[in-house]
Amino acid sequence: MPSTQDAGSLPPPPSAAVLPVQASASPAQQLAQASRALWLATLSLMTAYMQNTAPAHRLLVARRIARNLDTLARQECFAAGCRASFARLAHRWQARADQLTPAGPAPRSGLLARLFT
């Protein structure tokens, strides 16, 4: 099982196998492994973004990528430089999502609007 010190560098490439979380692993090790899995999922989303040409889908995927990178930037299992890189990437992907957003926000009404306001 990798130690939390190993988590300071970027996780292994997507082709590497991700080990299942063991119940005996410390919470720090479990968090590091979950963060690596989130990084791998984010790389997959980046691939999906590049392969998809539908603007609405690209917007949703870009937003998810930005949120994932923002989450990774706040994980202390990564080194400070790595977290800073994640934060910069989150900002870039959020800017990309903002570029894809339609001119004005859609008016909200009904039950869903009340739940999310």
C-alpha cells in the first residue's frame, strides 16, 4: 500500500491498476487512494471532453472537470506544488466552461429553483 508521502507527486498514469481500498488502511491512505482515483477519473473526463463536439455536453464535462480539480487542489495528501497545479487547472477549466455557457442564465422556476436557491 503506498504511503501518504508517495502521494506528493502526481498519481500513476491511467493505464496503471488502482488497488482496492483496504479496510485496514489508515484514513490518510484511504484519502490518498481516493484522490488518485479522482485524478484518474478527471483525466478520463478530459479525454471525453476532447472527443465530444456537442456544446451542451462539453459545458457539463468542463464544469465537472473544474470541480474535480478544485477538489484535488484542496487535498492535503498531495504536495503543495501539485495542489497549486490542480488549482491552476481548475481555474482554466472553469474559464473554459464559462466560455461555453450560453449568453444568459436560463430563468429558474418551479420546485427545482426553490431547492437550489
